[in-house]
Amino acid sequence: MAKAPVVTPRADDFPRWYQDLIAKAELADNGPVRGTMVIRPYGYGLWERMQAEMDARIKETGTQNAYFPLLIPQSYLTKEADHVEGFAPELAVVTHGGGKELEEPAVVRPTSEMIINDYFSKWVQSYRDLPLLINQWANVVRWELRPRLFLRTSEFLWQEGHTAHATYEEARDFAAHIHRKVYEDFMVNVLAMDVVPGRKTVKERFAGAVNTLTLEGMMGDGKALQMATSHELGQNFAKAFNTRYLSKDGRQELVWQTSWGSTTRMIGALVMMHGDDNGLRVPPRLAQIQAVVLAIKGDEAVLAKAREVGDQLRAAGIRVQVDDRTDTPFGRRAVDWELKGVPVRIEIGPRDLESGTAMLARRIPGGKEPVAIDTLADVLPKVLEEDQALLLRQSRERRESRTSEVSTVEEAVEVATAGGWARIPWSTLGEEGETRLADHAVTVRCLVAEDGSVPDDGDAPGNVAIVARAY
């Protein structure tokens, strides 16, 4: 009789596979309030690594971290009409506190443009105060009607950057820098995710922005996922909050602003882009555990060697964990680590001690081979980099093989419905075609120039629309 699969095969039921993997890899559970989630330690460890990598890149831009309140006076949201309209259906509102009805209801933070701009208007007085570059790591609440762990939850974790600049050009260039040098660099070089950088259409723009830059990734089922966005806010919020500065010429001028964010949705992307029928596959540069050393039996010599190997690898700069839980069957432990997607397993038993080798199991390409124990510290860094590159290559090959050039709305819908991406000239599609796509639950994920770069204008000649179904 064939062994039952540990998780539902992706080809049988992709959504069920996703839920199975999150549960069995111990990434998260559903919270007690519908739409909320409990992020378990292994899942939160992935987020911590993501935070560390992005935070370092954000700080390299000169941006500083701060923190703003979770509760925002409801009146703040009426100051920028497009912004409040965009978020109104998702708001959670507090009307009572301390046993009494509040004089003014408070909105639970869906995003912080409003409250941060209130303080920007106080902090910015002169051109000497610019640029003002602020980021916060926080939680936000957007009431979700169709929740799915990590992808769409009523509460999620994120970072949100907010900046004020003296000129339009400075703000535009800063938003573009965040887009490419923070987000794209992190996703390609750490998450090993092939992403398409592009510009959102007017319909898909962030509420209150004059331009939204996005990074779109293709998941294992061919659907798109918006990975992170960077927005040019123009002077919309500056006008609403009267955020002005005294220029070098002695004139009062409105600031130009940006905002940008990425969320725990990236953990969902990690699952759907890199996972397989055996579980998660974590890119080595991201993994909080790059290698696990498994003692096969509770023999004292085996345990001692496993711990010694762990120390040697740690000294070589590898993030390692020694699994010496020999009261748990070896096969079960091996499957658990495979589910969690740890890049490398090093298995050591009595026979390995005799031969001076350990069994090296590679999660990403698969397969096992014996390796001399005394060479592991030299071999592993090369193996990890090979496997990092393999994940990125597989991600890119998937997108390229499942993207088609089309010339009509009907062809675009057909490709997207079949689980692929379509490229269609924006001059052919236009806003009318975009509306027709929506009738089939298909959207324009972004606009790109003919050469694949990000266009400076949404209606620039030669723009191409990337069309897909999306999460």
C-alpha cells in the first residue's frame, strides 16, 4: 500500500496544500477572532529574519525607525477623501473605552498616513528639516471578509515607511530607490524570488497616491501576489495637513511625500513560491536554521559527535541546530525538518562514526550523499549558495514558461484563467479593457516598459500590461 502523503499534493488541491503546509510546518494557527492569526515560533523566526534583512536596507537609506499609536481619531481619516474612501470598508472602529462611550470614535490603524502626517506637520518647519525619513514596524487591522493565513488576515504585521521631501523629484527618486534597492534587492537576493517590478494602473493605485510602484511574484499555481509597494503621494497629504516648510528662498512650500510597505504576506509567498509536495523550502540566506545535525541514535559517541559538528558549523558562520531528541523516532524527526524546509540535514549514526562520514540531505534539490565529517564546514557554505541560486532559477523559469504574449482581452483572460500570466500592450488594453478583465476576476498586476524596466509614465508609448489572477 502506498504511503499517504504528508500534505495534500499541490496538483490535487493547491489551497488545501497551502493550509496543510502552514499547519504541519508549524508556521501559524487561526486566531480566536475570525481573520486573525497566531504566528508560531518557527513562522515568527522567518519574519524576524525578513525584518532584519529589510531593516538593514531601510536604514542604509538614512531612514530611522519610530512608533506611532494604534488608535487614530476617526476625524483624521476624513482629511484626504480618496484615502478614506479606499479604506472605509476595512475599518475597525472603537466606540467605547473604560466603560464609557468615547467622545470621538477611534479607528484601529489600517495604515498610518493620517497620524504620521499630523506629526510631520509639526516637525517640519524649514528646508533644514528635510528630507524627513521615518519607518515603523507595527501591526495593522483591515477587516477581512475572506481570510487566509498570511495572505489576507484582519490583523497583520508590516513595516511602513513615510517620508517628506523638498521637491517632487526627490520624493519620486526616493520611492523608486525603496522599490528597487530595498524591496527588489531583498526579494531576489534573500528570498530567492523572481519578481516583476512595475507601475500600477490608476485603478490599482494606493488610495491617495499619485503613483504606486509594485513587485509582483508568480506563485506555484500561476497566480500573482503583490509582494510590496512604494507610493508617490505627491502633495495630497501635505495639503490635507498643511505640511509646509520655509524654503531657502524664504517661501512657504508644501512638502512632497512617499509611503511604502511590506507585510507578513511574504511568508505566504515563501510557501506558495518555493514549497513542494514535501513541505516548505526555505532559501538558505533567509533560513534561521540553515543546517540541522540529527543524531540518529542515542549512543553517547553519536550524541557527542553531533554536538561537536554543530559547534564546528556554528564557528564557520552557519546557523545550525543540533537535534539530539533520540527518544523521538529518527524518521519522524527527518520528516518534520523536511516539512519546515531547513536547507540541509546532516545525519550522524554509529556507522557514520566508523567511516568518518555523515549523510548530507539537501532539501532544495533533494537527494542524499555521504560527506567526510571533517570537510563539512568547508562544503556547506558552497552547498547553501548553490541551493539559494537554484531556488531563484526555478522561480524565474516558472514565470517565464507560464507567461504568454497576447493581443486581445479574450486571450488575456484565457491565459490567466489557465494559471498563467499574459503580456498585452497597454495601448491595446487600456482602462476599458481593464474593466472587462475585472468581469473575469483578472487584473492588471502592473505596467512595464518594452524592455522590462519600470515606465516613468502610465501612458508611455510601448507600455506592456502584465495580466493575471491574483491573491
